[in-house]
Amino acid sequence: MRRQLSYKTLWYGSILAVLDRWWPSSKTCSACGWQNPRLTLADRTFHCTNCGLGIDRDLNAARNIAQHAVAAAQCPVAPGRGETPNACGASMRPPSPRAGRQEVMKREDTVLPRPVPPQRSDPLTLFTLNDIGHETANRP
């Protein structure tokens, strides 16, 4: 997710701000910095005993993140194409379409026979072999 966000911020000329994932943004008062270590996920409002601030827990965390996040180092752009390198720093595209692999070969035995189109059957024109032989034998 971080790599994708870095890529998109370069695309649009934005700045990606990050914060340590374990920093207690919802347990810290956005007004004075006091921390409430006993705050649980069930507590939906943050009440600061130091300065008396009472605020929604998520809004408090958003304010803390906005105050303490720092700009992340941007990924370099790959030369020539305006693309970022992958996580290992390699180019996104291989040097040739089939580098180090065998060429594709067509196998003749894998071709399926063409399906026979359905034919109409008319009960008046259907004869068995005996009927045809008997019919021609009775002709003058």
C-alpha cells in the first residue's frame, strides 16, 4: 500500500506524509499531548484529564496525525518511462519479451475438430436401410 501511494503521489505531484504505525494517535490529546494509556477501542470519545478536552476519538487521532506526520522520502522515477522501480529497485519491465524462456510452439494435436452443425430431422424422410432396400425392390 505504501509503495502504491508513493507512486501515485509522484504521478500527481503530491506529498505523502507518514507516521509510525504504532504511535498512539488516538490515545494522545491533540491539544496538550497528554496520553491516556487506558483508552480502549470501545471508548468512542477522548476525554483529557490534563486540559479538559472532550472530542471524538477518530477526530482526535486525525488531528494528531495531521500535526505529527512527516513527509516521506519519494521513490525515484525509473529512467525513460516515468515509472517507479519495483520494491527490489529493478525495472518494472523485463529487458526483452521472453528473456531466458523458450519460444511458444503450436501443438497440432491440441486442435479440436470442428463441431458438426446440427441437422434437422424430418420424420417423413427418415428410413432405415431395410426400408430403403424394400422400397427400391418394390419399384417397377
